[in-house]
Amino acid sequence: MKKYFLFDNEPITGWNYFWRIFIGTMLSFLLIGLWISASAAYKRTGAFNWPKEYRIVISIGIPVLTILNVLGNEIDDFGNFFNWVGLIFTIIHMVLFYKNGNNKKNQKKDDLFNDEINPEDLLNK
């Protein structure tokens, strides 16, 4: 249970991210859900090896998106600002859910195509 609240480097999958955000949204009225959403976003961005600054900004933004989604029409009086903020973080939220974070498989593929050819090795053969 403790792992849901920690901001550590545990990589989580897209489905784990989805379920943690879902639970966080359901518990957002207790304010515990916002913490769960923030830690899930932090861990999911860590699965992509994004810089720590991005991880912090996104872990703040995803709970803001949760608040914007829960409040809905009540904040409509402020104009389009919250709509644009919500749209930006919705796109980030979808990237976190759908992007493949399994870097081990991708790293093997990249190693096959990014091998540098050393001219000295060719001459020595």
C-alpha cells in the first residue's frame, strides 16, 4: 500500500497508470486521491526516462487536470484559460497512458541500428 504514495523510480505500465489515476479521481474529494494521481504521474514519466523537471511539472499538472475534470462547468466563468490548460494536460495524460514505456525492448532495437562502424576495425580484418 505504501508504494502508491511514494515518489520513487518505480516504473509502472500504462494500465497501472490508468487504474491509479482512476482510483485517485474517485478519492480526490478526500485529497488523498490527488496525491495518488501525482505519484502515479511521477512514476509513469519515470518509465520513459524523462528529466526530473518534466516529472515534477507533470506530477503537479495531472492532479490539476483531475480537479478541472471534477469541477467541470463551475469554473466556466474564468473563460478559456482553464480549457486550454485542461487540453494540454489531457494530451500529456493520453501520452502517459498510450506510450510504450518498455525501454528494454526498445533499447535492444536501437542498439541494432545505432552501431557505429569503426574504420580501424574494417582495416584490421
